[in-house]
Amino acid sequence: MQYNDKNNISVCATMIRKLILTSLTVLTAACSTSEYRSTYDQCLIQGYDKYPSVLKTMQKECYRDIKVPTGGTECSTTYQEHGELSKTITEHTVCNPVFKTVRESYQCNVEVDTNKSARDLFARSCAENRCLTTFGNRDCKAD
């Protein structure tokens, strides 16, 4: 992605921030209390302030499926009758190569947020500490 001015970068960063916040909320929803999720979300906002998104293009190994010929062929024959009085039968055989699908690796460029790990660690630590202070445990569970 290329951006021509700081305003576009700011808009993009805000959109990414909202997308990641929503994604993390959904992911943490399965195994945490609503109080923890709420606390984590508040901490994550602080995490973005402390560790903003820094997108860097990096190369990594990607994979794609490709079809390669096996060397074999698959044939089918059809028969067709012609004429009313003297019936003749025409045989038509069509052969096609047989392919198999194989996974191929290649180098691709991906954008990576270099601050993601630090931000997530900050948000988890912040949430656990707040839960400990408020609820007496790190999961925000009210007994």
C-alpha cells in the first residue's frame, strides 16, 4: 500500500485499530468473562496509544496449489448411430491428460505490525492487573 499524505496514513491506522480491536474482542470472547473483555478493550486502547501500529512490509514463505500433469491420460469413448435404413455407428474417443494438485511454496510480501506483540502483552498485563485490583483475581471473575 502506498499513501501520499499523513492524513491517509492516519485514516488507515484508525481503521486497522478498529479492525484489530474488534477481532481481539471476538477472539477473547470465547474464554473470558464480559468484565475481563471490557477491561481488556480499555487497556488495548491505551496499548495503541503506547504502541501504535507500525506496518512493515516483510517477505515470508507463502503457498499455493497448482495443477501438474501426472503423465497419464484419461479417455472416454462415445458411440453415435447415424442413418435410418443402414445404421452406422461412429465411435469417438477423447483423451485428456490427468493432473494432480500439489502445494508450491513461494516468497510473498506481507504487511506486519511490528508493535503487535508488545501492544497485546501490554493490554493483557494491564487487564489482569486491573482485574486483580477490582475483583481479587486476574480473570475479573466475581465470586
